[in-house]
Amino acid sequence: MRYPSLKNRSTARSLAAGIAALCSAGLAVAADAPTVPSVTALLCGHLIDTAAGKVLGETTIVIEGGRVKEVHSGLQAPSGATAIDLKTQTCMPGLIDSHTHITGQTSRTEYSDRYHWNLSDYVIRSTIYARRTLLAGFTTVRNLGDTANESAALRNAINAGVVPGPRIFTAGKAIGSTGGHGDPSNGLRQDLMKDFGAVDGIINGPEDAVKAVREHYKLGDDVIKIMPSGGVLDEGASGDNSQMTLEEIRAVVTTAHDYGFAVAAHAHGAEAIKRAVLGGVDSIEHGTYMDAEDMKLMVEHGTYFVPTIIAGDFVARQAKIPGYYPATIARKASEIGPLIQATAGRAYKAHVKIAFGTDAAVYPHGENAHEFELMVGAGMPPMFVIQAATVNAATLLRHDKDLGSVTAGKLADVVAVPGNPIDDISLMKRVSFVMKEGVVYKVNAVPVDTGL
Ligand SMILES: [Zn+2]
């Protein structure tokens, strides 16, 4: 595939210079980047003020050094600035997907590939998934589970300007219990099964839980993911049973919060959700069988819900294709998958805090924005779902000082769609402009050659 340049290639270079200045190793652009720091002005037909929940009229966003310098009404670029014409577009902050697995992706051969592929095979492909995610308008993701902390290597490569991709906050490997959703040998024949321990993320008891969290600190991860309930895409019998005790969850959360980590809990079953909320986790992921008591507790504790409706929708459809999944997984996928959208609608009505997240990898990377349509289909207003993917997700990430709105001082992550997504939410699937930290990756719906 060939990528057209911006009209003037030096414009792309000077835009790229912003990130080069911020990153200690802007390898791809440092050699011939201009010495003068550039100022860019985005001339937007509209801007979504995600903090206020309003669509503003014509607005100019001035960017310098990878951050938003100024936002003012009207279309006027400061003299000397590189102006980008987005008059027919609606601008908004870069989108945040709170639940991805960017180093893998579903396929018919996914379960047999595990016997043939090395970690490096996954890592090579992850660079393409990262690029697709960024070009779909997602400038930041939380990565909630990988195999061997490989998503941290991808995060570091993206931050260093080696490959294009979203800003990644990673959990590394998820923490679960023996035979549970996080146990990689679950479902294998006995001589291939392994007795994993806390260093591998498999815990049995509060002491293991403490050690597992500290291991993530040692590895340089950003967030903690736990598996208090069964899941769909492993070969365990139940997709929703409780697989961690309240004491284990509490031990994870207390330790994680000591180290500044937020805790995300994969949970389908009502009892597992309740334990996770009482244990103090920051978000419930999927939440399929969330009941009224769970929702009440989540409101009281301020726990976020990350519904991942698209994942449920996708697996339920794939389960109908003979042989796509192993039989146990196909059964769980058809039971659990179709229920998430209705749960998300009930949670919205119950005033549970919601952050946008998709479980990307369960469905193909780059299609993340379909979740917006599914959230609106669940009964959420378009402005609410855009806020879920910006201000709310930034708060859940604990990075709302830098992300989540187009505001002077914040990082210059800006995307745009052709038209008003409040009138037609499907426009979120047609992101035509992508800027991350002042660098333009897509303009006029075409990827830009940034030199990476
Ligand atoms: Zn997941």
C-alpha cells in the first residue's frame, strides 16, 4: 500500500518535528527535521467540547510542540502557522479505547496458531494493528492483557517514534487464578498444562495477589487487569462463574493502588462483579450479567463500566460459523455475546459511569468505532458515547490533565469526521483526520507518510 504525502512533504516533516522534540528518540524524523519549532492551526467547521457536552461552531485550534496552545472561535490561523482546512469537518479530541488487546487478533486459525507461532510472530503483526487503530481515530488505548508483556515493547516503540500507533497504557499479562480465564494452559491436554505462579499472573491466595501486582510494577506496566469471572474465549466450562475470592481481589487492589495503578476487572457474572466492586476495582469490563444490586454498588463506589458491546456482538455472530471457535467457546459465545448491549442500556439508565472500550482483538483492529453505533443502539445519546470515549475514558485512565478534551495545555490529539456525528453516529467510522501529539497521521481520509 502507498501512502500519499501532505501537499508539501516538508509540512509533514515539520508536523512530525513536534513529536521529535518531545521524544528523546525521534529516530525517524530527527535526521532531517527542521530546526524551527512549527505552529499548526486546525480550521474546524465544528468542535465537540467534550467537557461541556456541546458542539461548537467554527473553531481554530492552535498547536505548538505537541500540545494545544490555544482554542478560539472563528477561522483564523496565526501568521506563520501551517493551516489545515477542516471547514467541512467536526473536530473532537483523539478517541480513547479503554479495552484492547493490540498484540493479537481473532481468526479461524487463532487457536491452532498458538502451537506454531512464536511471540515475535504476534509482535510483528501488532505493529499493523497499532497503525490501523490510530488511523481509525484512536490516539490512546488501554491494553488489558497480553502474553508476555509484549505490548509494553510496542508501547515503547510507539513512544520512541519507531512505529506509528496509539499511545498505549498496558496491563501486561492479566492476573487470574489456576484454570481460570487468565490461565494460558486452560483446556490443553494434561501433559501440556502448567502450574503457573504469581510471576506468570496466576494467583491462588492474597499473598500471590500482592506478588503478581509487584511483578507488574517491576515490568513497567501502567494498569492492572484481573479476571474475577470466567470468560468466553478460553476453554473453561463456565463464562461467568466466580474465579477469585473477595480477599484476593482486595489484595490486588490495595497493592495496585499503593503503586498508582488503576485496576480493571473482567467480569461477566453478577457475583464476580459484586466482589470486584466491593474489592475496590476502578472498572468492570463486559459486565454481561450485571444485576440491579451490582449497578447500585457501582454508582455508590464510582466504579466505571466498560461494556465492549462490539465484542459480544462479534463473537455471537462468529459462533454461528461452524469450526470458527472450539465447541466450548462457540457455546459460551452464543450464550453471553448477545446479552451485553441490553446490559449496557440498563447500566446507562441506572446512571453507572461508562467509559468506551471494545475488546479489540476479539474483532479485527481498526473497526473499534462500530462500538459507538452499538452504544447508541443500547439507548445512549450520541454526545454521551463520544464523552465516554474522551473525557470519561481519560478520567478512568487517570490522565484527564493531558487527554480527553481539546483544551489549551493538553496534548494535541485531535480527530475529525465529515459531518456532525451527533446527527449521524455512524460518521465515527469515517474518521478523516488524525493528529496525535501534534503529528498528522491522516488528512482528507488518507494516511500521511510521516516518515515512519
Ligand atoms: Zn479483553
